[in-house]
Amino acid sequence: MPLWVLVLRLVVGPRPSALAAVGVLGGVAGLALLFSVPTKGWHLGGMLLLVVSTMVWALGSTLSQRLHMPADHLVGTGWQMLVGGVAVAVASVVSGELGRFDLAGVTGRSWLAWTYLMLVCTVVGFSVYTWLLRNAPIQLASTYAYVNPVVAVLLGMMVLDESLSGRQVLAGAVVLASVALVIARERPRQADGLPPGKTPVAPA
């Protein structure tokens, strides 16, 4: 997603600094290293869907800084989640997934995981992201995509007792260094493209 944001900025502006572009590419390289594990085959349809989804997410994030949005960012966030929820519900009906759903077969652990995803990842995480889109440069806001996989690996260690390999340590270091580089270059820059009347967050 940050790579698509970089491509969009090269086309429509504001153009990123050279060091910020290096940071973006470094983050992509870190994630490639993190997920470079042997596989028995490739699911081309799923891979294509992931690529298209990141393109759409990057485009929507970029447009949100240029289009008129509700004054309260939580209102805009709520509308986005409502429309997304309805779309997913319709897709589940069309695909027949809803008909195969067995409420009695849902375990307590599944309900706990669903609650975590709903509250922490959706309500809190997405609300923070939409706030960042209004108050920070787009390239800085998009660095969440680098940090999330690293956090997921750390949570796997703490919650599921997963082991951490040397490759994962190196990948995490590359990702965090890339994020630091993007933040160092983008945070002081003027956040061009924000809605009228909006100003970037002042550096701490």
C-alpha cells in the first residue's frame, strides 16, 4: 500500500523526497524478507486480489485528503465501516457463505478473537488511521502497513509461543529503520493535499 501511495504521489503530487522513497522501498524489502518462506504453490487469484485491494486502499487514502469530508472524522469513519459492512454482508449472501454459517459451532475463543478484531483493529485502528489522513502527510500515515506485520510477529511470540528466527529479526530491523527514515523526512514537510483549513500535526 505505501508503494502505491508513492506511485500516486509521483503522478499527482506532492512528490516525495528521495530519502522518503528510499524508506518506502526499504519497507517493502523488509516485508519481502519477513514473508520469504518456502511454499508449495501460488494462489494467483488470491495474490491478484491482494494487489488490487492495496491499490484501491492507497487510492482511497489519497483521495480522502483531496475530497470534501465530514467535519467530524468519526462520522466519515462510521460511514465507511457501515458501507464496507453492508458490502461484505451482501458478498456473504451471494457466495452462499451465510447459509453455511453454524452459530452453535462458534467457539468462545472465536468470539473473543472477533471482539478483538472489531474493537481494537476496526474501531480503534481504523479511526486512528482516518484521523492521521487528516492531520499527517499521506506517506507518513501509510507506514502503518510496515509496522503491522512486525507487531503480528511479536504478538505471535507472546500469545502463541511462536519462535523468532534470525531472518525475522533482520526483517523487523529493516522495516523499523525504513519507517524511521520516512518519518524523519516526511513529518517536517508541508502536508500538501490536505482538505482546506486542515494543517499537519506539529512535530513533537
